[in-house]
Amino acid sequence: MAKYIKFTIGGFFGGYKTVEIAIVGDTASYKILRNGLLSVDKKKSPAQKISSAWLKNLDALKIFDWEKNYFDEKVLDGEQWELIFRDGEKIYRGSGSNAWPENWEKFLDWIDELIPQLEFVNRRRLEKITMNYSRDEKIFETLTLDRREKTLTLDKKKSAHFYDLNEAIEKIFDACQIFFDGIDIADVEINFGTQISFELIRHDGSTENFSSPYSENFLPGLTKLLAEIHEHANDLTAEIFSPAPEKISTPQGKYILCKVRFSGTYKNYTYQTDDETLAVGDVVDVPVGRFNDVNQAKIVEIGYFDEYEAPFPIDRIKKIIGKHIVDDFENY
């Protein structure tokens, strides 16, 4: 039996995209439109074989049981969508504004499986986070955040705490996404004293594991992240990872190291400076490459480190030349 889907989603500021999918037997074809115009790079796909499991996932969505309209009157702009689904003689027509059916993400994943380039759901989105707080290789506390289950679990040595966070889980994961996407994920070769290890599970199923000393020098912004988790988890009364992370030391006898990011890239590079007036967000001139060509980069992290804490030998870390005129540095 032939099936047909026309799905439009977007918003006033980000524009809209529409996909039409035609399924006949064990083949499917699609076309993509953006803001009502056929996409230049993908006007129409040739028919391609599809799996029976993919079709079963469509049936499992039970689209004909969805309501006709989903609407959140508290939000005026945001995200709107429209869906037409025809299966033989049966037709569903539905729409929504900042509100969706319960199994909405499974529907988006179903489309992404056929048309990965649309990426309705960010594949790098964090779905589950586990943090282990340990001292001298003994785990004392474990914090687990689960987006799908909307839960927070805090296991301490002598107590356990479980919380249903409902919609607050999205705000917590937004804060976590900013934190983890803004740090270098790599193991640090210091494995004594107080440590924190992380396991990150992303939407594409990939898993990342890394550990670090439990210090603001190595994990700048961790104190703020834990405070945000407490702020959004209103019922959470237990303290997370006591005592708090070691604060950044005073500058005396320390090296000031900055992580910078060049325009158009997502990778961070380490430079050192003697200028204590520099701040996160400043655009600076830095030497680049074998011939030390001058380029501009934005500071994304700053910390004070003893020589043994530095990620590289100090004499191999280049120095920032100085602040750059921001007006000449765009696209950040």
C-alpha cells in the first residue's frame, strides 16, 4: 500500500524546510524544499530500497492517533510544523506551534534515517551524562543525567537521590551542551588526588569517556555548571560533589594559559600570556604556524597553572601578541 508524507517545520527567523516522501512497496523517494523552493542540491531522490524495520518504525508511531493541533499559547514564535500523512485511503492532517506529540523525536529520527543531511535532531546532542567524583581512585559520588527519562540520579557513598525533572531537563542539558562542547575532551596525565570522570552518550549513539583533576584550572566553568543544575533541579537538596572544585589559584607563581578559537573552526588552541587584563571573549593576535604568521582568534578559556599542570611543556607554548581591534574581526 502506498504511503505519502509531506512535512514542514521551521520558524520565522530560521526559515522553513519541507520534505515530501513517497513510499511504494519496499522503495522510497523524497524531495526537499527550503522556504518553499526546491533545494538546489537535492531536487528529487531516485527510488531507493528501504528496510522492513524502517517501515515498522513508521507504523509504530501511530500517527493516526495524533491530535489534529498542538499549540503552546505561552510562546508566540518558536517552532511551527505541519504534517500530511496518507496511507492508502486514510489521511492525517496535523499542525503545531511549540508543542508536539509524545513520540515526536522518534518521528524526526525516522526521517533522519532516510535523509541524514536534513538532521532534524542534532546527532551530537547529549542524551545521557555520567560524572564520577573520586579521590585516590575510589568513587565517592556519581551524578547521572538522562534526557530521555528526564531524570537526575545522585548516588553518594551513604545515600541515593532520584529526581524526575520533567521539562527542566532541557535547560540542564542546554547548559551541559555548552560546557562539554566548549572544553577539550582528552585525558589529562594526572591521576592522583581528587578526580572527576565523564561518560557522554550522544544522539548518534557514540560514547566519549575522559577524566580530569577536579579543579577549575582543568575544568573552567564546572562550578557554574553544577550551580545551574541545582538551580533548575528545584527539588535537589543534596550537595553535588562535596567539597566544591578547587578554585583557580592566585596568579602569583602561575602561568596564564588561554584557549583560543579561530574564526570558522571549532577546535581550541593553547597560548600563554602575561596580560592579566585579558578576558574570555577578547579577540587577540597570535603567532601561527612554522613562520609565526599573525592571525586573530577569540579567547574561550583562561586559567592559571603551575608548570606541571600545563598541557604541554611551557617552552613549547607560544605567547599571545596582544589584543586585536575587534572591529576588524568578524564572523564570531
